[in-house]
Amino acid sequence: MIETLLNLIVSGILIGGLYALAALGLTIVLGVMRIINVSHGAFYTLGAYFTFLFSVMLGMNYIAAFLLSVVIVFAVGVIYERALIKPIRKEELNVLILTFAAAFVIEEIVKFTFGPRYRNIPPYLSGTVTFFGGSVDVQRVFSFVIAIAIVTLLILALRFTKVGKAMRMVAEDEEVAGLLGINVERIQMVSFGFGAVLAAAAAALLSPIYLLYPAMGWDPLLKAFAIVIFGGMGSITGTVLTGIIFGVAEVLTGYYISPTWKTVVPFILLILIISVKPTGLFGEEE
Amino acid sequence: MLQVKELTVHYGKALAVENVSLDVKEGEFVAVIGPNGAGKTTLFKTISSVIKPSSGEIYFEGKRIDTLPPHEVAKLGIAHCPERRRLAYRMTVMENLELGAYLRDDREGIAEDLNYVFELFPILKERKNQKAGTLSGGEQQMLAIGRALMANPRLLMMDEPSVGLAPLMKERIFEAIEEIKMERKVTILISEQDASLVLPMSDRAYVMETGKIKMEGRGKELMDNDYVKVTYLGL
Ligand SMILES: Nc1ncnc2c1ncn2[C@@H]1O[C@H](COP(=O)(O)OP(=O)(O)O)[C@@H](O)[C@H]1O
Ligand SMILES: [Mg+2]
């Protein structure tokens, strides 16, 4: 009994780390640019399909495929920001609609290029490890470790590097950031690129676990929104913890209640928390 | 050093600054005094290029700056300590000061200026690892000034540094400003509602009302001026 529970919690944490990674991209873009990027899920899709292209179709080694995908999605993100977001960033509603529309366009491009059917990337690591008497796939553990490594690196970079500090300054006060000599538009462009990269990395790490299809980005997008709001908009710690909480909640619900309730649980949790604390778990009261 | 020529600024259709000309020479301490809503902040923000003017021009050391983005203006050596502090409240005191030196990479110079700021405001040194948001209003104002000093600017602009502070703290801030004026080779442009604090230390001052320059003169002269006495010094 207790072993099953511990085992389920472990699988929940493993998947939750990847949710956290994807949601963090949304948090950063929201914080630094004050926009809601509905295309975030499309970058997730691109990350998965580029990994599929390089590893399965072109036969590259998985690590190389992962790195190449991430670099390409960064470039896509930067170009996307310059071409689409920058001209209209101050019009919040337009940004919302435009990023929504662009997500559909990207989905169609993926469908056209790779076809509508399900694809899969075979796990590149086999075997299981034992936790609390239960077994977990090595593949999942590996994906989780990489995800947490990326999250840690990102937190350290935000805290200690010059670009990271500039990003935090822009997030707090864009106008003053400019007065201090920070090139705000460039910082925003780079932040958007990083945001896209985090979605793509999460997808690439999940791709040996889940199936790929052109509309695969919507589900993680909604989940990422729920995580960001639950954690308190703009809070990195809140986002990471919430990702893990959601992962665990999903797995437990799937096992003890019913798999059909699994996907709804994060949203139920979200509604509960914002009715108690409207700014989210780690959100600051204004 | 700084020349503002026939500057007019609107917010949408509302006129905020009307045909203002002003200049600041190297080494001067120049004040802009005027009541709330006179257009002082708008004038300062336009000099920093945060706001674009409807007409007029601004030159810094002969170079036109109103067409540049704000970060390029900062690069030329203008530091703007904004009204109501505007710190990075979720960042530490130290991080705020580091951001002040964002454009610099002369390590020794930065370390010297950091020392100077800590000597000027010892409380900031004590609180260097605290979040800026946890400081008192007066301490936050010190940090805002310290952050601007960390840029080692050629022109230091301070917008209403005493606004919202208790009388004693206002005096403390102005003592520090007087010290900066004496000790640093920096040109200063300052705006202030409380003329009695700033006029005594000003080489020159402008009186600004409803978007226009109403008067200008040497600090001492304006202190003896009847209109200024009655309107701004409450004498
Ligand atoms: N962001 C803004 N939008 C519209 N009007 C503004 C804005 N900021 C200031 N104003 C108006 O511009 C005028 C000048 O304001 P301001 O420059 O802040 O004056 P001061 O700094 O001397 O108090 C005022 O009438 C004020 O109401
Ligand atoms: Mg003002």
C-alpha cells in the first residue's frame, strides 16, 4: 500500500519536473514581457518534431538531436518575437489573438510537413530503477534529471549573470531598465527565445515517453497556464513547485480515482487555490 | 552640456510641457522648481528619451538625443534618478547598485563608486543583502540616488528626490546631495517642489508652472525674488 503510494509519488515528481520546465518558459515571457504567449504550446510541438526529425528521420544521436532542436527553436522564437510580437506588444488583446492564431498556423505547418498521424520516438534508454520497492523507467529518470538541471541552471543564471539581472530589472520596471542603459527590446527578444527553448526542451525530453501529433501542444499549454497561475504569476519558485504538485496530483488521481479525472485535476486545484488566494501560491499581494 | 530647445510634450492630446528651453553647463547645479503637475517629471523623462516630444530638440554635448532610445542616452553619460525611486523592489540593495553600473566594466572604478555610495549612505551597506522593497522610504531614496551614482554619470538628473519623505529625511537627503555636489565632478539637474531645500545650493534655477518656464535666474537671486518668496518659500 504505502509502497504503491511512494512509487506513484515518485512517478508524479518525475513528470512534474517536466511540466515545471515547460511552464517556466511561460513564466519568464510573462514576467519580462508582460504578454500571454498562446504560442507556447506550438514551440513545445516544434521541439518534439525537430527532435523526431533529427533523431528518427535523420538518425542522429539523441543528445545531438536534442541540442540542435533547442537551438533551432531558440532562433524561431527570436524571429517570431521580432516579426510578430514587438510591433504590437503593448496591445495585450492583440498579442493574445495573434499568438493564438500563430499557434494554429504552426500546427498546420507541422501537419503539412510531418503528416497528421501519431509519431513516436523510441526510448533511447532502457531498463528500470527501483524506488521504494517499485520500479521506474530509467528513461523517465533521465528526462527528469535533465529537466531539473536546466531549471537549476536557469535559476542560477537569473540570479547571478548580468543578462539574468537585466531580465529581472526589465520584469520589475521596463522604463527604469532603459534609464539604466539596458536595451529593453533586446532583453525581451532573448527572453522570448529562452521561453520557447524551455517549451521545446520539455517536449524533447518527453518525446520518448509520449506520442507526437500536430496538436500535441495545446494540452501542455493549458497545463502550463494553470501552473503559472497556481504558482503565482511571475514566481519561479511557485512555478517549479506547482509543476511538481500537479504531476503528483495527476498520477495519484489517475491511480486512485480514475484516469479520466487525471487531466482535470490540475484545473480543479487551480480553481480551489485562486478562490482562496487570488494571487496564487507564491504570488505577491499588490 | 545639455540644451533643451523649445520643447513641447503631449500625453495624447493633453499638453504637459510647452515650449520649454533650458540649458545646463558642465559642472553646474541647476534646479527646476514648480508645483505638482507643472511638467517637471515629463521634462526629465523627455530628456532621458522615455517620452518623445511633439516638437523641439534636445542636445547633450552637441549631439542630438531626443531621437535616441533611452539606453543610448544612458550610454552617453546621463543618469536619471526617477521620481518616487522606482527601484527593483524584489532585488537586493546590492543588486540594485550593480544594475546602476550596468553599462560599465571598469571593475576598480565600480568598486570605488560602491565605496563612495556606502560612505555617503552607510545604512545601505548594512542592508546590502536585503530586498529593496523592505527598506523605508528614505532608505529607498538613498538607494535610488546611489544607483544613479553607480553609473558614474557626467550628468546626474534627480527628479523630486524629497517627494513623500518626512521633513527630517528630506534634510538628510539634501545633505547628501550637497555632498555629491561638492565632492563629485558631476553636473546636476534636479527638480523639486520644496524650493527652500534646493535653491540655496543651486547655481541656477528655473521656475516651471503649468508646463512653461515662468522664470529663471541664479539660485540666490530667485530666493530674493518677491514672487518666489511668496509662492514657493512661504515668506
Ligand atoms: N502618464 C501620463 N498620462 C497623461 N498625463 C500625464 C501623465 N503623466 C503626467 N501627466 C500630466 O502631465 C502634466 C505634468 O505632469 P508631471 O510632468 O508629472 O508634473 P510634475 O512632475 O511637475 O509634478 C500634469 O498635468 C499631469 O497630470
Ligand atoms: Mg514630478
